[in-house]
Amino acid sequence: MNLSSLKPPQGSRKKRKRVGRGDGSGHGGTSCKGHKGQNARSGGGVRPGFEGGQMPLSRRLPKRGFRNPFRKKIITFNLEQLKKFPQGSVIDKDLLVNAGLMKRKGDGIKVLGKGNIDYPVSLKVDMVSQGARQKIEAAGGSIILNS
């Protein structure tokens, strides 16, 4: 087999639709847009959510509650998840990202107290629950809070 003789399978590659290039092209005249109307005009079409003048669904449904635009997205971890790391390791944001425990960017990291840890680790996080703090310090670990 020769690399120069390779071809894609029949029908897998379609030609681009060239509109407005005369009647001989098969896409002349109205350029596949039909006759007149909003969608035939340049810049025509409707915005997302527009229902032809009918009251849109987003306005028909009742609005409830309050969504704080200034809310903080805190990423939480339990003590049992920190057992991945060896004894005496310094656990910070970079280590959590490299270990695959942190998938998205947040405004802070908080450690919660579910599970137990029986060896000392050092934590560099933004927040720690009271139960987690007691368990970490009882195991001989330390906590450094980012300010």
C-alpha cells in the first residue's frame, strides 16, 4: 500500500454549498433562502427564545428565589479523599489538581471531616471544618490557612 494512493471512502467528503453563484449552480436565484420573509433578508432570523410574538416560555413561567451574583464557589474535600497522599505530604491546590481531585476552578478550598486520617499531613487550604481540624491535629498534622 502506498500513502499517496489513500483516498477517503466514497460519500464521506461533501462539497461546500456555494450559494448565490447563478442559476447554473443549482443554488442561484434566492440562494436557498426561499421567497421573501424575515429569514431571506440579510441579517434576518430571530433571536434565541423568540416564539413569533407569542409570550416566550421563559417569561410565562413564574420566577422564584434569589441567585446571588457574588456567591463564592467553594470546592470541598473530605478527609477520606486525602488518604491518597503519603504521610508528611504538603497538600495544596496544585497537588489536588495533579491528583485529579479538583476538576474545576473555584474561589476556595474547604476540607470537611468525613472519614479519618491516621498519619500527619500538612494542609494549605482556605477553610477547614471544626471536625476535620480536630482529626488532622490529633493525627499530628498541621493546617495553614490561605488568607
